[in-house]
Amino acid sequence: MSEARDPGLQAERTSLAWSRTALTASVAALLVTRDGVVSHHTELTVAGLLLLGVAVVTLVAARRRQSSISRAVAGGRSPASRSGVLLLTALVVALGAAVLWSVLA
Amino acid sequence: MAGRARAGRLLAVSEPKWWEQGADPDYRFSLANERTFLAWIRTALAFIAAAVALEQLVPSFSVHGVRTALSILLAVFGLVAGVGAYRHWARSERAMRLGAPLPHSPLLLVLSVGLVVVAVVVMVVLLVPSP
């Protein structure tokens, strides 16, 4: 399979930005998990592990983003991904809420 | 298509009206908007990580309660930046579809002021000698 033309490496740069973000989210989820283990809050540990799972799914999606962008552009469709953006926003809000809960508990 | 719309309703994330309005923008602009969103999300995650690190790894400041207050403040900034990232992405995408001017984001000012407040509080607390 030949790579689609990607002037300015738009698809690749966007895919890498997703990867960076997913890795950062993994670190945040690991910190939440550690918080749960250290403070003996089982709920927080479970929440941290769940969020880590979502972050890993995001990392897999990040790797696939390059080809999904290339396909959309080649097909003349907009490559904007509302579901991905929503998923990531929800992940960040859940991480922030978990941290707030942990500090206030 | 119908199945997809139904799934969207179930998840309460049905496509907003603007998603189909106007014309598809230049794909490079959409992708630039997406990368800007991701940069804001990383900023939000950094705030959240800082909140956890402050609570878990930093020994208590000489002034009681300041560490917890700063930690809460940082976590709230993380939430604000995360929700603001989505809002700014959606408003920019909509503006590009309609050919309207790009929206101004209040996030820059809010988070800059917030960070200055955090820095000043930390500086003051570090200068107060422990009892």
C-alpha cells in the first residue's frame, strides 16, 4: 500500500500530537492510580486504572489517526473528528474530578 | 446512518447543528485546530498532574492548608482548561465552516492570571519561616 501524499506532513504531525497527548494522559492516570494505592482509596485506584485504560485506547487511536486523516482527505471529506475530541475532553474532566475528589476526601 | 444517529442520541453526543452548516474548511485548518485543541489538553493534563504531585510529593508548607488549597486550585485550572479546550475547538471549527472570524479565547488570560496567583502564593509561603 502506497502512502497518500501528505504535504506539510499534516496527517503525521496531527497523529504525533495525539500520541504526545495520550502519553501525557497516561502519566496523569498513573499518578491518580498511585494516589489511590498510597492513600488506600480503592475507588481511586480503580478509577485511575480505568482512566489508564482509556488513555491506552487513545494511544492506539492516535497511531491510527494518520491513516484516517489521509483517507478522509483523499476522499474529499473533512478529517475533523468530533468523537475523538469529545472522548479526550471526557477523559481529562474525569481525571480532574478524580484528583479533586482525592484532595477533598 | 440511522444507526449512527441513534448511537449518538444514546451517548447524548448527537451532532450539533453547526457540524453540517457552511462548507468543509480547508483540511489543514481543521487539523491545525485539532492540534491546538490537543496542546490545550496537554496543558490541562499538566495542571492536573501538578495538583497530584503537590498533594502527594511535596512536604507540607509552613503555612497550614496552603498546599491543599493550591492543589485544589490547580485541579480546577485543569478542569477549566479541559472544558475550555473543547469549547474553543468547537467554536473555531464552527467559525471556519461559516467563514466567520475566529473566536477569541478567554482561556489565555484566565490561566495566565491563575498561574501568576499560584506563583505569588508559593513565593510568599516559601519566604515565611517554618515555626
